[in-house]
Amino acid sequence: MMGGGKGGADFDPKGKSDNEIRKFCTQFMRELSRHIGPDTDVPAGDIGVGGREVGFLFGAYRKYRNAFQGVLTGKGLDWGGSLIRPEATGYGLVYYVGHMISYATKGKESFKGKKVAISGSGNVAQYAALKVIELGGVVVSLSDSKGSLLARDQAKGFTPELIAEIAELKLKRKALVDLVTAQNLEDHYRYLPGARPWTHFHHLDVALPCATQNEVSGHEAEALIKAGVKYVAEGSNMGCTKEAIDVFEHSRVSAAATHPGISPSHCPQEAEGVGIWYGPGKAANCGGVAVSGLEMAQNSQRIAWTSEEVDKKLAKIMEDAFNIGLKTATEYTKTPAGAYPSLVAGSNIGGTLRLGLHVTNFRLRESCSSYA
């Protein structure tokens, strides 16, 4: 089983020196090392924990356990890491939404030409933005805890060069406002202090919350519907509040009633009640933990796959995640004619069925071994 646990600490790295962060990681691993291992639990990074912190933690693990093992994922390439691991969650999110778009339009559309609002500016948001641009989409926003940065020209949006500068900025633990001030970007980008991006657009196609939990409220969900958004998927864990999910799911169903006999993909963009299709984080952002699994597999076999090999495996995993949710929703839930199947229900039920299968097989093995 993977992804079955969560943990962390109340240590705030903002404003701390590298040495202070290293000392904390060392002391944290001093206790944690007694509870983890390559065949027990294998932690990965999350908010505030990137390659540097994983390096500190891995070094401390080696010191305390005297073992060079694949006990953490997100490691550096020189000590057991995997190519595509930093990009995995963002890339996987875009692959997942690509399948949503293809299914909804019967293969007629892709990310090409789509206006995409993204929140966050960490690893997930950066690589999601780069993959969207690579596939022909236009990224019109990024954000952080201090505010949002919006492209004034929504036909051009963000450039890969600016995203690279934002990545450098975040490595120094600085805010987006520092970049705006330092580079005089006001002519091309609009900075909104203390705001999230969702309510500041007249037209959008895709929304990808990639910052933190509960970052899309019910009110903001309604604003996304008014802006014409057709696809929402979570790059962050629990990025949408329960109220927002309810708004999206109601929109998905009500679109069929508003346009009887017309599939959602053929509803006019400007029509009131056009449904949003929502992809939950447990499916849409599983690319990160999936490539952590691929990193563990490489560690166990003492091999290293190429970027192309890992990316191909990631793309297949995201395709399977979408298809499992879609198939399970179709099989186990009632979908109104003309509405999209609920990926929320499909992913929840699919996960439960998979877990039940594992538990059943585990108990069967235990039962068989007791008679051996």
C-alpha cells in the first residue's frame, strides 16, 4: 500500500537559515528513523519540504541507522533519486485533465488554446504550468500565500522564462511580490496582494488549484462557473472546500437538465448552467506518489530509468487513474443523461474497492499460512 499515512511538524522554515533547517531535520530524523524503512514506511516531501530538506533528512537517516537505503523519495539523483520526481505531481495533473478534455470533447480538443488559471508557485504549480504551455495552453495566473500574479495579456500568459525565475525566487523562500518589485513587471502582470486568482477572470477554460488545502471556496467555485470554466482538478490535497465541490457537482448534473438532449461538451460556452467537470485530488494529483513508487522500484533494483521511461510510466498511471474513476462511476452511480460521470464518486468507490481487494487478499494469505 502507498500513500496511507501523513505526518509533519509545526516547524516554520520561513525566515530560518539553512543551518537552522538542517539542525531541525537532523533532530526530527533522530526520532523518525526508528519508525521508517524501505519495507516499512517511506516518507516523501510535501509543503515546505523539497530536495534540500530531503537531503538533510536522508543524511541524518544514514548517520543514525548506518544504512544507505531507499527510505525517502524525492532524493537527489546522485543518491538514489529518480528523474521526473520533482515534475511528477504537476505533469501528472495535466495528463489527467488532458484525459478529461479528450473524453468530454470526444477527442476533438486538448489543452491547445485553453486559458488555464493555476494557484500556487511551488513545484506542483511550476511544472503544471510548464506542461500546460508545452501542450499549447495559456497559463494566466500563479500565486503564493501573499497574493496572486495575473497576466494582463491573456493571449500570451506566463512564459517558461518567467516561471524559471519564479522557481529561483521560491528556492530563496521569497514572495512573488519581490519579483514584481525587482523586475518592474507591472506592464505585463497584475499583482493582487492577499487575493486568490479565482474571482478575477472574465473567461477561463481550466482551473488547477495547486497551492494548499481549502483554497477554493463555494463563492469562488461559483465565480469559476460564471467565467466559463469547464474543467477543475486539484493539484493540491483537498484544494477545494466541501462547499466548492458541492457547487461543481451540482453544476455537472444541472447542465444536463438545462440542455436536455445535448451532451455537456456541446453546450454553448456562454449558456447559464454549463457544467464543470471536477477531478478530485486523490486521483488528479496522484502522479507524485506514483513516481515515488517508481523511485522505490528503481532503488530496489539498483537501476536508474531515463526521463522518457519515467514520464511514459507516469502518463500511463494517470490514464489508468482517470479511466478507473470514469469506469467505476459509470458502473456504480446513476449519471443523468447528458451529464459527465462523477469522478468524485468514481475515485472514492474505486479506491474503496481496491483497498477491499487488498484486505481480502491479505486475510486469505494469513488464513492459508495458518494451515501450512
